[in-house]
Amino acid sequence: MNALLITGPRIAALAWARGDIGDREFVFDFPRVPEAMLFATLPDLASFRRVLPLMLANWQAGADIVILRTSTREVIRHAAKWGAAWTVREIDGKFRILARPEVVNRYLGRIAQKSAAAGGVTTAR
């Protein structure tokens, strides 16, 4: 299963992460601007690794908030390692995990540096 990426404004993403607005409002009532990234389905750690290039591209375009939605403990633990924290546990058992700008910039900045050092594409901001 592939992760679903939804971009949106910071204010809407933070409201969704807290549970203040629902899925419908976040998806349909706000513009798709690259300020925040929501990865709506992350079934395992491999899927998280597959979305890293998308995450880096949106970070380079200006997105500095990441929200993950998953029920997988390994994804939750991995996100916690880099500083993200869960905000809401949904009725279906999925968690909304929020990484604020300082966490995102540190994490993706480190990945971009490693990629550049290995001869990959430079994705630094």
C-alpha cells in the first residue's frame, strides 16, 4: 500500500492533528499549499522510507510540518526517535503523529546532508 500525501496550510494541519477539524474539512475546505504534509496511510516502516523523497521535495518547497497517520507501532517508535509525538488516537486505533517545524528541519536537514555527501541530489533549503 502506498502512502497518501495531502498538503495544506499549517493552521489547518495543526487543527487536524489536534482533532479540531475532521478529514473532510482538511481535504476539501483548505487550499493545497506546501506548508504542511499529511501522510494519511503508513502501514509499515518500509512505506515511511518510501515517502522520504516526497517528504524532502515538499520540505524544499516550503513545507515544515509533517503529520503521519498510522496504527503501526514501528512507525510510531521511529517517528518518536526523530522527535515527533502523537497527538490524537482515533476511534479506529490509528494515531496522528505531529512533527513541528524545528523537528522537521532538523530531521530532513540531516537526511539532505547525508544524501549530498553520498553524491545524491542536494535537497537542502
